[in-house]
Amino acid sequence: MIIEKHEDPYFKSCSSHSHIRKNWLGSIVFPFSALLQQSEFSDLTDVLERAQIFKKTCKAMFPNRRITTTVFNSEGIQILVTRYIKALNPPQQFLDMFLHDSSTTLDLIARFVSLIPIVPDILDENDGFDIWMTSERCISLAIGNKEEHAILLCNFFLYFGKKALVLLGTSMLEGQVAYVLTQETNEYLLWNPLTGQCHKQFDPFCPLQSVDCLFDDGNVWFNIQQNNTPMAVHFDYLKESFWKQLLPKNFQGTKPHTIQPEEIIYCETSKSMIEDLKNRIERTLKRKMMEWRPKQPTRWNRQCTYILRKILPTLELGTGSFVSSEEESEFERLLQLYWVTGFPIQMPYTDVESIIDAVYQTGIHSSEFPQTEFALAVYIHPYPNNILSVWVYLASLARYQ
């Protein structure tokens, strides 16, 4: 550093009014093997520069459309989004199930991904400064943002040989979203990884509002079609008149390697922990119900509670009949005596307070019918890595006069 006009009185008589001071900031060491791969290093740098230019060009064409080409990994290094895409194994129970029913397995895998709690994106408006975790990290922490959910679902689908890409766009319900696009024989399907729902391209009830960008393990495509609503979009992303691609077909650079692991290792969820949690939630909800009804007694109907406990596990797996013939006859007897009102609530487990809030919002506790009885059942379906599906069935029973 050049220091001007030193204030020390001894320097006043000197003709020079500056001197040099050296401050050590740090150092960097290049392994010899890295020098040998210098050409590869230059290629990757060129790709990142190309990605920034590509993004600016796309934004100039359609300023309101989303385009993400690079993000930061957990180490703070800027990388291409394509490096997050790689076929990865889902939990073993889905692999075993796939042999018997492939379509149901894919639906359940989408459901599994939707059960991973969502972390809100606080930097949505600052595209390009996002930090994305690997799919393995997302699973181990049991949390992820919108894009990490979509990447995980896409990687699972690729494992089963599906043609899948991550889609960035907007939704009328959720704002900025990340979906998974799969190409079937005669149609395209749009998967919402936060809900597990699948929509056909021409489904009028699909909440997706715009299709802005696609990416897989090899390229990024920006939608340059004038109409970007799902029903109007041509998803043939290889046609340059519809989609602008980041890397040209004849790109000679070194393909960046994936940052994903070879496979995901899952850990089993403790059954005793699940049972303890279920009992704690049930006790807490019953206590809260009584607190919410300070002026009226809260009576519990054991027979109805027994039936609801039998119903909940079948709802998670989506299996045929909800109840056996014996339980169905018991339920019919209840309906002859009571006017029964109730429904199941399903949600990913984050904390007990979220479940309490969801039950309170139903308002079932506020029934003012005299002699009202209540039934409450809780069921938790465990998946690996402590990813839990929580079911609460709450019903009120008013005896016919």
C-alpha cells in the first residue's frame, strides 16, 4: 500500500511524502494436478461467463420471465444449475414397490418429496444469488426450498428412466415456483413437488401460470414463445424457434461434472419415537380442545375415535376401502344416532404448534349444539430420515333430538 504524507514529525524534513507498506492478506496454493487440467478450468470459466451473457440476453427479450443459469453451492462457489441434475435412488421401499405398480410408485415418490418441509425463499427477487443444497443434503436435513424440492423429484424420476426436467415459472397460488416436467408417450405432465400433485398440460385446474425456463443435466432453455401459459407452450425444447438454449448443440467444452453423490444413503426412522410423538400430539390436541371450550364440557366418543384410528392409515397409502365391513357397520350405527361432522387433515410434520393451528382453524371445537361429543384420532406415517406424514381426524357428533 502507498501511504501518503506520513504524519510522523521525523518525516517532515524529507522530500518524499509517501512510502510503501506491505500488508499480507493471504495465499493460495495450486496443486500440480490442477495446473495440468488448466484447459478444463478455462472451459468452465468460459461457460459461467456465457451463462451470465445468456441470462442478460433473455431478460432483455422478456424482462418478466424467470431465468436461472447459475447459483451458489453450499461452499459459496458459483456453478451451473445443470450440475444439480443426476439420477438418484429413492428409499428402498419405493424401489420394491416399483416392480409391482410403476405409476403408483411415481405418485408416492412425489408425495414423499412433498412431505419434506419447505423453507421460504427470501431471495426470490434476487435471482442469481440463490444458494442450493444437493439432494442428499436436502434429505439429510429434511428441509428444502422450492427449487431443491423440484431437483430432488426430477432426480428420482430420472432414476426410474423417466424423461424429466426442472421447470421454472410462476403460479397463481404460490408465486414463483419450480415444477418437474415429464415427457410421456403422447403428452407432457407437470408435477408440483410441494403438493405431490400431477397435472396434464391441458388441465384447466393446473395452478401453473407461466412456463419460463427449463433445465436438465446438460443444458438450460429459455422460453421465447410469445404466449407462455402451459396450455399454449410447445414443450419441444430442441426447436430453436421456441426455446433459446444456453449451450449450442456443437458445444466443445468440457461438461461440468455433477455435484450430487453417487447414491443417497437413508436412515430408518425410529418407530418408538413415532409412537411417542403420536401420543403427545393426541394428548395436546385434546387438552387444547378443552381450553378452546371454556364454557362447555368436552365429551369424547370412544367408539367413533376407534373407527377413525382404523381409517387414517388407509388414507396415507390410498388403498381401496377405508374400513372393514365390521367397522362400517359400527359406523352405520353411529350415523343412526348422531349427526357426524368431520374430516381428516394431512400435513408434513414440522412442529406440534403447526398441527394445533391447523386443527384450530377448522372451528369444529366451536360447536354449540347441546350434548355435542367429539372424536379425535392421530396417525403418523414414517418415511426414512424422519420425514413424517401427519394425519389428524377430528369429528363432532351431535345426537339427534
